[in-house]
Amino acid sequence: MSYCVHCGVELDPTARTCPLCHTQVVDPQQPVDTELPPPFPSRREEVPPVSKKEVALLLTAMLASVAVCCGLLNLLFLHSSRPWSLYVIGAAVMLWMWLVPPLLLRGMPLWLRLGLDACAVGVYVYLISIDLHGLEWYLGLALPIILTGGAVVVALGFLLRGRSILSSLILIIGGVGIFIMSIELYVDRWLTGRWQPGWSLVVAAVCLSMMIPLIVVRWRPALRDEVRKRFHM
Ligand SMILES: [Zn+2]
């Protein structure tokens, strides 16, 4: 039994170097045994990463089978006056659009992904509007809100690339303010035909009052460094 002269770890008779500190083993009393198999395998193997294509295929199969089963049940057995399976099919389509394209298209830009996600929401709400015979509110109210939300999210995904936390925060709060104001605009236009900003102005004012100090901090190097130090940014 020999021990490493440097770190004292117990050495296997087949070791040429210490497994811990890699000091060469020199023991004239007990030369390195080259006959015995070494205690550790010399080959290194790694668990292969899960194939993204297979995960995408599995997700597609799961969602498609749920959608098809519900559609068939609705058509053949549980058919009522309302196409309830559209809710499930729409949810399956939406989930598919959220989960599968990012798995298959490597390096897909974030803004494109977010745009597709917003389209998926639009498709889902469209299916609901079919069931509720609400094409009018879909086109007049829901679609403009979804499109504006999607545009804000896509713009943020585009603008936030490589930004600092402070700049990102300013842009996100600004985006939320714009989106909230657009919601009131669409609701007012839908209900009364005129835009009478009220509650959304309060939200916008809150957003603005949060953005102004952040903008000041962002553009004053001394303040910015202080905030970064204190909040570990
Ligand atoms: Zn050692």
C-alpha cells in the first residue's frame, strides 16, 4: 500500500500518477503494476443528450391524439349543438405552436417565436368566437387587442436583445403602459365608438412614474454603478 507523497491519498498499485493531484508515483519498493486492470475505467462515456426532434415528435403525437380523440368524441358520441371540442383542439394547436417550433428551428430569433405565440393565441380565440357565434367581437375587439399585444411583445423581444437589466425594465414597463392604453382604446371604440381615456391613463401614469427614475438612473453613470452594486446587477 503506498500513499501520494504530495497529498497523502491512498494509491492503487496500478497508478502511475496520483488520481487527485496528478503527482507522479515513484516507489522503488513497489513499482507500478502494469498487469492488473486499473481500478477506474479509462474510457469516458456521456449520456447522449435527448434529441430535440424526438421530443418534438412526441409532443406533436400527444397533442394531435388529444385533439383527434376529442374531435371524434364530439362528432360521433357526445355531439351537442355546441362544438365543444374546438376548445380542446384550439388549446392543442396553441400549445403546439408554443412548444414545437422552438425545438425544431434552432437559433430561431426570440421576436419571431413571440410573434408565432401571439398568432397561436389569435387562432385559439378565433375558434372560441366560432363556438360563441362572436365573429363580430372577435374582429372588432379581440383581434385588435391580440395583435397589439403581439406587436408589443415582438417589439420587446427585438429591442431587449443584449440590453442591461435596467434598460430592459424601462422598455418592459413602457410596453405594458402602451398595451394597457390600447386595450382601453379598443374597448371604448367597441362600446361607445369614441375614445375616452380613463382608467388606462392611471396605469400609464404609474408606468411613467416608474420609468422616469429608472431612466435617470440609467443615464447617470454614478447612480447606475451604485444601483448595480446594491442590487448585484
Ligand atoms: Zn496526490
